Amino acid sequence: MWYFTWILGVLLAASFGVINALWLETTACLDDEECGPGD
């Protein structure tokens, strides 16, 4: 059942990448005064 562990690892890495990208976008908007909902 090595494939089960492999799939879990891939999903974990992908979710970490998505969460990291969202976090970077959020912190970039916090530092920028002109960043609004439409940006």
C-alpha cells in the first residue's frame, strides 16, 4: 500500500503550497495601503 502514502504526501505538499501562497497574498495586502477587495 505504498501508493496510499504517496498520494497522502502529494496532497499534503500541494495543500501546503496553496496555503503558503494564500498566506503570502494576505500578508502582502496587509502591508499595502492601496490593496482593496478588487485588487
